[in-house]
Amino acid sequence: MVIAVASQKGGTGKTTTSISLAAGIARKGKKVLLIDIDSQANASKVLLPDYQKIAVGQTIHATILDNKPLPVHKSPVPNLEVVPAHILLSNTDIALTTAIDHREARLKNQLDKIRGQYDYVFIDCPPTLSWLTINAFTAVEKALVVVSPGYFELDSIVQITKSIKEVQEFFNPALSLLGFLFTMSDPTINTKTSLQILRQTYTGSVLQAVIPRNTDIRDAHMVKKDIFEFSPNSKSALAYQKLIKELFSL
């Protein structure tokens, strides 16, 4: 299964979810690939200790700009490999806007060559609806949309849902919504109201697992570890385990 983890807004826990799903499933013995196409490269920095030494030509930048094979790097997590991002990805949207040769399928074309080597592939998308995100949606079977509490966060779902439908129509009819994942939950009225509105508006599409706001995640990333290595019994780790069981029966 190939899954894009997406959100139109930053700060929703999208990258945390990408890391946690990839690492959590890999630790269950499945072969997993995480592709980072967010120019902030946060997933790459957490999962690849030598990230700062990786040249731009050994990142997803070479695939998107020059149609090169996906540069796969081993991570310290057993069974987990990573295609890292690069800050220069922030400039690629201009190049893709003027490109004429299947600009939406550059990631798909290279991923199709190796996807059979993995049980699961996750793509950490940028927090914008750009050509990079379209590349991700074109390459995957499912889109997991991450949503955090708040009026603007809920409002952003309308646009990302529209983008999924447009990619379905023009580039990838096999694309479907895996679900909406509610993150950064805390015991506030804002969280309670946001989750209630989300479940009422998108009945049947909101996942049962809810990810809490938890400092253990930030502490884990600070020392370049996934939550299951850093604090396997934390609320966040248990919530992501519940999500993995809900989505993949693992």
C-alpha cells in the first residue's frame, strides 16, 4: 500500500504521523519506505542521523527535477528506508509549473520501479497544495489527511478534499481517501468542538484513533528517535499503535 500523508496547513502533526506510521510498522517486521517531499525535511532529519552530509543529488530533489531514480537511504530503524528531502525543493514548484513532460508523474514513474520491494510506502507531503503534493497524490493509492483543532484547520479540509478529487479526475483515478486523522487533541473546548464538527461533517471518514498533544513526541524528535524507541508506553505511542491497528490490522 502506498499512502500520502497530507495537510494543507503546517503544524498539524503531519510529519510526526509519517514518521510514527513508518517506524511503527517497520518495527512490526514489515518492509517500509518513507519518501520525504516536504522541503523542511524534518522527517529526513529525524530518521537519518547523517542527514546533514547528504548531497542534494542524493535526495528526492534529483528525482523531481531531473527524473533520476529514487535515492534510498537506510535508517537506524530496522526495516525502514528513507528517501530524504532537501530545502531546495521549495523552489521546484516554479520549475514544475513550466514543465511539459508529465510533471505530475515524476515521483510515480520512479516509485513504480521499486514499490514492489516494500510492504508499505509513506509519502510525507509539504503543507501546501503544490505540484509536489500533486506528484504524491498521483503516485499513491490512498491519502491520509491530518487535521488539528481549530476553525482554520477545519476549513482547510475543503480545499485539500477538492484537490484529491481533481487528481482523481485528471491524473490518478485509483486515488481514494484513507481517512481524516485528528491530532493534537487536548482537554479543551476547542478540541471537543472541532472533533465534533469534523465527525458530523465527514461522517464515516474520520478515524477512531485520536492523537493527543504530547511533549514526548517533540522530545523524541529532538534526539532523532521515533516515539516507539523513545517512549513506547507514552500516550502518543499508544495512540499511534491504535491507529496502525485500525488502518492496517497490525
